[in-house]
Amino acid sequence: MTKTTVLIGGSANSQIHLDASMANRHGLISGATGTGKTVTLQILAESFSSIGVPVFVTDIKGDLSGLTQPGKPHVKIDERIQFIGIEGYQQRARPAVLWDVFEKQGLPLRVTISDMGPLLLSNLLELNDTQSGILYACFDLADDDGLLLLDLKDLKSMLIWMADNAQQLKSEYGNISSSSVAAITRKLLVLEEQGADQFFGEPAFDLADIMISDFSGFGLINILDATWLSSRSPRVYAAFLLWFLSELFENLPEVGDAEKPKFVCFFDEAHLLFDKSSKALVEKIEQIVRLIRSKGVGIYFVTQSPLDIPEDILGQLGLRIQHALRAFTPKDKKAVNTVAETFRPNPDLDIKQVIGLLGTGEALVSTLQADGSPSVVERTLIRPPESQIGPVDDNTRQDLIKRSPLYSRYFQDIDRESAFELLKKRAEQKEHQLQQSREQQELEKQRLAEEKANRPRQSAGRPRQSFAEAMIKSTMRSVGSTLGRRIVRGLLGSLLGK
Ligand SMILES: Nc1ncnc2c1ncn2[C@@H]1O[C@H](COP(=O)(O)OP(=O)(O)OP(=O)(O)O)[C@@H](O)[C@H]1O
Ligand SMILES: [Mg+2]
């Protein structure tokens, strides 16, 4: 197997490289604000792209869009190049696609409700066990009746229908109390207010579109602008990352030991992933992180303190890049101790002391050696990026979005006929028919009444109203109650202090 390496930076004695065959053993970039985490993420993303590995990064402050432009010369960059002893350094851009759930900073990124699935949705909505049970039943019912759950409208109309028909559904799908359904729909409303209605729908994000290389062999860098997403809807952000991980896990084939990974993901503000997730979900993340390695996927978390990452996951992160930490508070001190305990010690280095002295773009680094054991920690000056540090201006950004080969595929609103549309249309037709035949029905009623009076009694059993029929009725009701919805929104708005 040929050996491919990625240059991270230089210590006083040597260059520090990451063996690409170990890049699927994951990693952590941590450090206080302004210490160089994002630039470190940038140089790693660049390097993976250079060796033909496609990359996915979440960009919390919009600064990673600089990856699309060549860097600018600067004396400080030259000093780094010289200190590290980099040969053949050139300023160059990387092929990238910009994504944004809110469609402003990139191509819209969407996921359907059915792709997201009941587990992630339950977590996203913070449902209790009873409510989760109903959500699972809702997905089962949609499957059984062949209805598509694409967006929030579909999910809501389905839930309303279930509450209306709870009695008939009880034996097959369990107890569906209207108060629980109301609680779920209230939570959906909050999510909608956070902009999640833009996130759920089609065209859904397709992994095959992003795991590619360009004609010169550079891996595509997918940059998800999560500026808004992480601050306005941290739960949606976490849910997306979780969905993304499980999607990769479920869809990629097993690969043996390989010279380099198939795909690498960087998750910035990783603490959001764990803070907002239930214990069950954190266990699931831990499991996926452990198993996804064999699919050739490397996951890199970026966060301020290693304490933000659950211990079981921390233990699985092979590459450790620790930027400066300040030990002001007891929590800071604990973080410093954790770092000191988890690095493989270097007799020439006092970790606890050095960690407070590291300059910007400098870090304590430990990589995995060929046998899988961690290398001795080294104080490392991180290499400068070849692409631009900091964000592109807005014109350049809009230009990049429009010129993207994926533009026509993703920049369109598809509202395919799914549960809501289909049933709404049918409901309208039905209403029309009802109008026309009202008189006839009146006559028919009279005739039946006469007939009944003359006939012996029959069983009172009534067949289960078909899903479509009943949905038509409840959809009609929900269509008619937009006013009610608005009142609820107003109420919620004032409760939440908006
Ligand atoms: N490897 C590097 N080469 C050159 N300059 C660097 C490097 N690392 C950091 N810098 C300089 O330091 C600045 C701050 O770095 P960066 O934005 O990566 O910090 P950060 O830890 O991500 O901060 P925050 O927590 O605020 O996001 C950069 O804008 C850049 O000027
Ligand atoms: Mg940063």
C-alpha cells in the first residue's frame, strides 16, 4: 500500500504529518476562541481535497468560504512556511459547493421527514415516550397506506387525522390521545417558527452529489453555512448532523484498510450535537462513530473544550489537535487536566504549562502511528492554508452559488404530491361533488328511510373509514382553521417573548 500523508505543521525538530490511512480514525480540534481552530480545520480540509478525498464541513461563522479562493501573500505566512520547511507551497483555491438551509448563503439543503425518521424527529422535538410512540405509529401508518411524508405539512395533516380516528386505529397502532397529538403539533409549530419548514422537503440532499472529485482530482469540499442554523435552530442543526451521520453509515459499503479515507466530515460547534441530544441518541452517535470507520469515513469534531465531547466518543478520536486553553475557571482547569491526561506524554514537554502558552495557529498535536497507537504529543506550528483565510464577499458568494454545477438541481422548490397535497386536492374534488349532489342525497335519504322502515334490522357494524376518506375530512378542517393556527402562533410568540 502506498503511503499518503497530510502535512499538519512543524515542531521544533520535524514536520508533523497525518498518515492518510489513519484518517478514518477520526479526530478532535479544540481550543479557546481565536486560537486557530477554524484555520486548522481549513488546512485539513484542503489537504484531504488535495489527495482526492471529498469533504463536508459545517461553517459556523461563514469564514470557510475562503477555501474557494487562492490565499494572499503575507509575511506571517512566509514565516510559517519557512519555519515548517514547506516545499512547493502555492496559493490555490479548492473546488467547493456552498450549502445553506435558509438558501441565502448557498444552495438549499433539505431532508424529507421520512428520511429523518421517527427517532431523530422525536429527539428534535423533545417528545416524551408516549408522544414518540405516536410519532412511530404515524410513520407506520404512512408506510402502510403508501403516503409520502415529505414536509411538515404532511406530518401535521397525518397527525391530525390520527387523532380524529384514534378509536379505529387503536387496535393496530395503539393509543393515540388527542392531547398528546396536540402536544406534538405544538412542538412542530415551534420548530416551524425556527425555520424548520425550509429544512424539510425536496429536493432532498443526495450523498452521491457531494462525494465526488473534480477533473483535476481534487476532492469536492461541501461547505454548509451554519451561521443561522446553529444560532437560530441549534436543534435542527444537531438533527441534520445526526441524520447525515446515519445516512453515511447506512449507505456506504464496508471498505478494508485503505490508503486514504473515502470521505471526511468536520463538525464545528460539536457541543451542540451532544448538549441537545438525549442519552439514547448520544449512545447512537457513539456507536456510529465507532462503526463508520470501517466505511472509510473520518469524523472530525471542532469544539472549545474536550469536555464538550462525551468520554466514549473522545476515546475514539485518533488525531488530537489542541490549541491554547486558558485555565481561569475550575471547568477550564478540569479541561486542561483532561488534555494532559489523554495525550501520550512527551518527556520534553510540560503539557499543563505549554497549553496556556501556545500562540495563535499553534497547537499540541498527536497523530496515530501505523500500529494505531498515538504518537508522542508535539508542540506544533500549524501550516498556513493555501486558500484564503476568512470569508469571501457577498458578490463572490452569490457568483459561486449560481455557477455551481448543482445549482439547477437543488435551487428549485419541489412540492411533490405527498400526503397533504394529494388529500387536499381530493378533498376539494369531493367538496365539489358534494355540492352538486346535495339535493340528490336529500332524496336518497328519504328513500332509504322509507326502505329501512319496511326492512328487517341489520348489523350496525361500520367498516373502517379508509385513510384517504377520513383524511379528506380532517384536511378540510385543517385547511379551514388557518386562522386558529395564526392565533396559536401569536400566543406562542408572546410566550417566547418574540
Ligand atoms: N495555521 C495558521 N496559519 C496562518 N494564520 C493562522 C493560522 N491559524 C490561525 N491563524 C490566524 O489566526 C486567526 C484566528 O484563527 P481562527 O479563526 O482559526 O480561530 P478560531 O479558534 O477558529 O476562533 P473562534 O473560536 O473565534 O472561531 C486567523 O484569522 C488567522 O489570521
Ligand atoms: Mg473558528
